[in-house]
Amino acid sequence: MKKTKVLCLILSLVFVFSVMLTACGGSETTPTPTPATSATPTPAVSATPTPEPEPEVLADPDRVHLVECQFYGDSMENLSYKESWPKIVEDHYGVKITMTNPARNNYMEVIQLSAMSGDLTGLVELFGGPYLMEWKAEDLIYPLSDFLADNEVWNTIIPESWKEVYTIDGDVWAVPTGDDGLPTWFTRSMRGDWLDKFGLSKPYTIDEFYEASYKFTYNDPDGNGIADTTGFTTSGTWNMQDIFQAFDARLNHIADPKPIWNPNTDIWEDSMIKPEMADALAFLKKCYSEEVLDPECFAGIGGSGMRERVSSGLYGGTFYWDGWVLSFENNVKKVVPDAYMVCVGALSGTITENLNHYGVGIGAPRVMMKTTEQPKEVINWVVTNFFGDDWGFWTGRLGPVGMVRGEADKACTIEGNTIVRNTYINEAGNIATYPGPGFIGGLPAKALYTVYEVAYYVPAPPAGQEDWAERTAATAIANTKRRKEWIDEYVANGMAYQLPENLKESTSPKYLEIGGDISTAGTTAIAAAVSGNLSIEDALAEYKAIAKSIGVKEILDFENEKLGKTTEQSYD
Amino acid sequence: MDSAATTVSYKRNEKKIFNKTNVMLYLMILPPLILYYIFHYIPMPGIMLAFQRYTISGFKYWSGFENFTYIFNTPFFWRAFRNNWVFVAFSYAFITPAPILFALMLNEIRVRWYKKTVQTISTLPNFVTWVVIAGIFMQLLSPTRGYVNYIIEFFGGQSIYFLSKPALFPWLFTFMRIWKGVGYSSIIYLAALAGVDPQLYEAAVIDGAGRLRQTWHVTLPGIRNTIVVLIVLSFSHVLSGLFEPIFVLKNDFIESSAEILDTYIFNLGITRGKYYLATTIGLFKSTISMVLLFFANWLSKRVTEDGRSIL
């Protein structure tokens, strides 16, 4: 008995001591005062009134900390570049630069934990709008409007549309990575040479697509006498949005089965409880059971698995970034030299208009953590130097001159497009691409319609390849023209529409709370229905029950109220 | 020194917590104790998160049992909870007896080199990480590139995508766990078998017992205590230890039968930043484990020959 009492006493003491240790372990960072969102920037105080107050001259920050994903590739790639870039920028501008580059795979998880511990500081890249809304709601980040109110570059060069995208409650909360302003969208890449072989033209309808995919699977398109080809592949729902769109059972812009805005009816809806979803699933179930659709489509093959499969030359295609139509073509050509890809921008089915969406890219948002010292100085310095100064812009986008871009005077203009070298022929005689920092993604005012491809010979151009630079540049321009023709065609025939950034995802607080659950419930139901593990009716009923219990309707009501409409769908 | 003096000295030392004899032993146990304290006791007050709204920006407010109400009303939680118990049932039905049977079979092998070879080969998978094992089985069972389906198709069958069938998954997973762990887990039973008195076998033979009867009446009673202690000890962590294999094996097809509490906690806490909900489920799980631990302790007093408890 006595022993038990002593043991209890020791355990109690240990526990109390642990509580004390934990309580004392809190972050002791000195909070930097938050500017009131509606306050105007503090002008320089002068003792005597002057008719023309001097504009505030903002000093450079002492230090800038950047948290970046995919900076010179993933966290363990190009380490020497990762190390050199901050030093070169530091030498040029005289401001200390430090960086953190968590791995792409669990980037958001790592920085969320880091934010919780209070260690995350500086300018931080986020993966997208929903995170931005959440971090704003969590009071982790500064609004930037007041900080940048007097910034000339911000006011004159940065497009207003960029600011609008990251404006919430009247304040701008992030600075985008930037982009050249070209349309970005997912399209279906399909084997043009296989279509030719069967005398088929590029499909525009879901039936034509099925016919082609079926022949890709069963009519031996590669002619090797072995049944080794598959109609199309996908990683989960991600690479078959166009099929859902054909049935007007849309998934959201990243293929999540979450509430979406329907451009044809201008209303927010949950596709999972629309009758059209049953039709879409019936189509996919048929494709799956016939193995026209990759049997491992929901087995977590991931983006790399999907790309690898299409590039192998054994799959008819997939639905992915439009630029990948060309990349797939190049990859497949290594296996089948005569192969080429066609771009299917949308498939019509139940509906024929406003099927597939595109956006004008602006890149990932960068937010300013409230733990940052000199936040105003930091954000102004970054915007001024990386968007307003040529050296900073190109160094942020492609890397420092002399380090990865060769010499500045070798950049050239072809057909009105600035061409900057980032491809070269290495000592082994192979074409190689310099890795880039990607800290800046572009700016419409300095758009590189074809950024790529001018030779940088090491040590000298190989014999007979003196015109290689011009040829590759011409190819790059031709490819860009092809991309432009694709988007033009589908915009002209009404099948593609521009999805406004503010209608991509719900801003409802409920959405932030249950978004992950909706996605899980929807994806599980789709996978179960397509694979036949559950009947389509049961899978959708299961989803409906879950959606009702977690309150998805609240999100629809919230968004539709903003549009002045009433949600028509019911979960009862 | 005479024996009486030695006895007195020994008894005097016995009363001291630290003496020359045991101080080194205490020092040896110190590092694990420190580690245990740092990683198991210092974080313990973190369970308070279960009663708070605690997000990525920190403490918001005390929420009482709000988090518990939320998770108990979430279908995903109950699905994960149910799946956990399915795996527990499969574990006790198949995985626990497997090394015992394997040890009994190995014990019957008289060719020494063959026995050692089988033992070594069967132990090897234990040292392969689950990530690799998952990769091996995914390749083997692939509907397009897997050898299993090549064989099925060779004999005229239809290829089956095994890892897309929720009903099949618990069976496949149990098979993988047995394949990975049976050799290693059987070591302790083989050691116990070595301790069975050979005279008992001789007596059984004289009484006319065959191989099976010898196993039933001599071998199994001989290792009964070991079996019971290992089973009882396993009760306290029946809900743990499955995160890694499930995490690497599960996919959207089999989510309904593969999601368990640990992966759900990871998804809620690490991926989605809902630390307070993850902690709530973690606390719920720990409570169940603690109840099972006390049950195991109570049970051990009753089923072991000397009536000792494990605590």
C-alpha cells in the first residue's frame, strides 16, 4: 500500500512538472504591432506644419526570410543553386536573405506545424486561396494594402487583377508569384497518330471520345499484336474533369467533388447530388469495367504515375495542363518517333457550352507572417526589387546572370518575343535545362511568350549544330502558337469559359471547416461507384447522407445568398 | 570475511536504493528514462487540446466536450473506429496464432540446416520497411503488370485488382502482416519450446502418444505461459502500430475498409491542421488502450500460473 502511495506521488509530481514545463515553453516572440486594416500608413511626423510633406522614404529591411516550395526544384535538388542564390541577391542589394525550402510532398503540413509553433516567419508561399483564407481567419498574416499603399511598383506595374484575386474584406493579403498572363487550363492530351490509324478525327463529344478510347484499348493501336494499351489514364478524379463536365456534373477547379459555381445557371451547387452525376458515373463505370479506363485509376498512382504512363506510349491520353500536350508528345516520340498528340479542350455531352474552364495564371500567393520583423520594409523591398527592377525580376525568375542564364547580352528577340536562355548543350552533347528559382513566375509587362530555348554551348557549339539556337527557339514559338490556337478554338466555340478567381472556391467559414470531409466523402463515393464496389445509387446515397450530416448545404446557402439566389438542392 | 558478515552486508546494501552493485544498472536505465520522460510525459499536458479549440494560430477557447461531440457525430470517425476493430479481430484470429503454429512446425523439423534456413528466410521480411513491402505487393497484385494476374490470366481467369476491393483488403493486409512478421515473432516461441523438458516427450511416447498428441499434451502446455503473457501484453496496444502499413497501402478504392483511427488522426491533424480534433481522437484511443491495459493486468493475475500481474 505504502509503495503504491509513493508511486502515485512520484507520478503526480512528474505530471505537474510536465505541465509546468509545457506552460513555460510558449513562444516568447515579441509581437510586432499589427496595422489596423483600415488605418492609413503613418506619415513622417513633422513638428511644424509644412505645405508639402516629404513622402516617407522606406529603408531597406535588415533581413528578409523567404519560405519557398520548389525553389530550384524540390528540397534536396540543386543544393548549390539554393545556397548561391540568396548570397548573390544579398551581394547585389545589400540585404541579408535567408530561406527555408520544405519538401513539396508535405510542404503545407510542415509550414502549418511551423506556424503553430510560432517559428514561421517572413514571406511564406502558400498553395492556394483556401489556405490564404484560413491563415487570414487565424490571424497569422498581415494585410498588405497599407504596407504597399505608397509603393510605386505596386501601384503602377502590378496588375489590378492580381490584387483583386487576393483581396478579402477590402484588403490585399498576398502578393502572387506572378505569371506572364497567358491562359492556363487543363485539356485532354490524346494520341493523334492512333486517331489517324483508326480514321477518327479529334473527338468533341463524349461518345466520340468513348469510341476512340475503346479502339485505343482493343484494336491494338501500337500494332505489336499484344493487348498492352489502355484508352486513358488518370490519378483519381484529377485527370478526368472533362468527363464529369460533359455530363454537367462538375468537379471544382482542382477536381475535388466539392460545391462549385455553375457558369450556365450562375448558381452554386453540389454536383454529387445531381442526377447528372449518376450518368457520369455510369459512363466511367462502363469504361472501368471494360478496362478502357486505367484499372489503377484510384490506386494513388499520383501525378508522376499518370505522367509516366502517358509518356510510356501505352496509354491513349489523359486530362492535364495544356502545356503537357507538347511534353507528352516529346516524351512519346522517344518511344514512337511518329507519334503526336492532339489537344481536346472539352467534351460535350448533356451540355454543349461552358464546359471546361480556364484562368489567367498569377501564381501561388505569398503571405507575410505576423512574426516577421519590419514587415512593411520587407514586403516593399520584395515588390520593388523583384517586380520593378530588371535585375531582380530575371534573377527571381530564371536565376542570376552568369550563374544559370549565361550572359545577359545573349538574350534575344524573335518575332517580338523575348527569348532568354535556360537551355543549353552540356559537355556530353545533350540538351539540358538550367534549373530555375521560380521565385518570380512572370509579369504581363515583361511576358516571355516563349521563355525557353536558346542555346548556351559548353564549351562550344557541336559541329553541324550552329543553328541549333534558332531552331529550338522557332520550335518553342511554334508550340506557343499551337497552345494559343487551342484555347482560341475552344473559347470561340463556347466550350471553354474563364472561371473568375473569386468563384473558384467557397469563402464560407463552413467550407474551411469541412472542406476535407466533403472531398473524402465525394472521392470515396466516386471510386466505389466507378469500381463497382457499391452500386451508383448506394454510393451517391452514402455521400448524400454524409453531406447532410456535416452540413454541406450551409456552404451552398452562403454562396448563393451572395449571388442573391436560393439553393435549390436538398439533402433530404 | 565470514558468511554471516557477508549476509549482513548484503542485507544492508539491499535496503539502499543505490549501492555499488546496482548503481551501474541505474545509470544504464537512465537514458531511456530521460527519453521516455521527454517524449511521453512532457507532451502529456497536450491532451488539454482535446478540450480546447486549438488551431494553427494557437489557443482559441476552452470548448469542454464540444470536440468529442463533433467527432462522435462524424461518420468518418466511426468508420475508422470500426475498421480498427476489424483489424484487431483479424489480428487475434490469424496473426497471433501464426507464429505459434510456425514455431511448432519448425520445432518438428529434425534436419538442422533446413530448419535454420527456413527460420532465417522467414525472419528476413521483418527487417524490410513497410514502404518496400507495400511496393512489392502493389507490383505483385497490379491488374496490368502484376505476376499474380499474369498467372490468373495464364490459366484463363479474369484479372482481379485485389487492392481495389474493400472486402478483400483486411484479408490481404493480414496476409502481408503474417508474411512480414511470422518468422521474427516465432523466435520467442522457439525459445520457449527449447525449454520444454525432453523427458516429458519420452514419457508421452512411452504412453503411446503420436506427434499430434505430443504437441497437444506436452508442447502447448509447455509454452502456455509464454503465449498467455504475450497475448495479454498485446491488449494494451491493440489499436496502435498500424499507421505505417495502412498509410502506404490505402487508396481511394479501399478507403472505406482501410481508414483507421491513426490515419484519420494524421489526416485531420497534420494534413488539415485540426490539431484539436486529432488530439481528441488520440485521447479517446488512449483511454480505450488504458482500459484494456487494466483489463490485461487483471486477466494476467488470473491466467498465469503464479498469479502475477503485468503492472
